[in-house]
Amino acid sequence: MKKSRLIALLSALMIVAAMAFVVGCGSSDDDKSSDGGDTSTSTASGDLSSELITDGTLTVGSDIPYPPFEFGSAPDYDGFDIDMVNEIADRLGLDTKIVDTSFDTIFTDVANGKFDMVASASTITPDRKKVVNFSDPYYSAQQALVVPEGSDITSVEDLDGKTVGAQNGTTGKDFAENDTNAGTVQGYPNGPAAIEAVKNGQVDATIIDQPVAQDAIDKGQTGFEVATTIPTGELYGLAFAKNTPALLKAVNGALQDMKKDGALNEIYQKWFKIDAPKEVINGTTTNN
């Protein structure tokens, strides 16, 4: 009888000890999740580490120069895209490394792991989504028809038989080839070169993103003008390899937070003196 009571007492003590151990473990986990630390940093160093080229660093491909979105000299790049990328990286607890690369190959480059992400005034299109995944949109764009000062060309309809310039790999070049009756479409390696071709008479007109043309005008460049803008309903997104879903999710999360707390709006105001439009604030992207 005494033996049975002793066994029962020992069993009860073992149960109490086990419960204390479990509670202790649970308290430790709770402390980690509520210590006021930067949870985005732990996400970046944990879930994302296997998807980043360099742990702790967001390596970003961008075609430079393409002002006002990206311009300058390494490592001190500047522009709308650069400010946005730096803000996203900060929120994820990551450093930023910008890799200057040709826009003509930028999507295959990120798909093949040359960098983690593309930030290069890149329009979200069905064809590009076959190669890469896109973030939610961050910019709403339209094209500009750039012509020499005093040109008779005032609309897309006036491009029949003309020589039209555009940057290689861009939706502007696609538009020139597929939506005009241009006689020849001449590709150029970057936006400034496409504008310069108008100024020196190599082409009759150039089709390029409207903010790029306006930036050149604002900086005092002469010898060309914007004949008209071309509304195309384009939205820019950040591009990722198909095999980096955790990185895409984390960047989308940071981008959504920037839309909600006004950080993206501040970057818009800095570079364009306007608020981020509703189609950007409310926009999402489906990658299938």
C-alpha cells in the first residue's frame, strides 16, 4: 500500500516537471516573437537566404542610364527606382547592390540567376511573364512620341513610312513595330541614345516612356519636343526568377506597406511632383 502511494506521488511529480518544461519552452518562443525586434530582418536572413545570390544583400539588375528612374555612376546611382529599391531593402533588413545591365537581356539574366530582382522601369506584359514573375505594380506609365523641334509629325498616324527609333527590348519598340506603319524601326541600347537619334537626324521620331522624355526637357535639353503622349495603360513591376517565390512575397509585402504608409507616395512626389495613382496603390499582379 505504501509502495503504491509512493509510486503515485513520484508519477505526479514527473507530470508537474514535464508541464513546467513545456511551459518554459513556450515562453521562450513567445519572447522571440514579441521582443520588439525587426521581424523583416529575421525573414530576410531565414526564408530568403536560400533565394538570394548573396546572403544579406538584394542584388538588383537595372539598365542605366534611364533617367529619372535610374542614372549616375556606380556605386552612387540615383533615381525613382533606386529610391524605391533602397526603401524595400531597408524594410527587409538587406543591403542593396545595383548591377548595370542591358535591358535587351535583363529578363533572361534575372531568370538565369545573374541578380535577385530587376528594377528598371519594366512594364508588366504577358510575354515577359512567361520568363519572369512580377511584383505588384509600382508605377503607371504612358509613351511619348518624340520628334525634332518644328517637325510636321504630330501623331502616330503621321509615322507612315518614317524611320522611328526606340530602345531595344522595350514596349516602346514593340508599339513602333506593331502599332504604327513606320517604314523602319531602329533600335538603340538605351533611352538617351534613342532621344539623341532624333536630335541628330538619324530618325524621324522616337517612341519612349513619357517620364524619360520629360526628364530630358526638364534638364534643358533642346532640339526635340514631345509631339503627343500615347496612353497605353502600362504598369511597371519588379521582376524575379520563377524559382524565388519567398523573395517575391517578401518584396510584395514591403511594397504594399509602402503604399499604405505613404512611403511610395513620397518617392512619387520627390521625382514627379504627383501622388501615386489609384491603379498603382490598388493594383496587384497575377503571374500565371
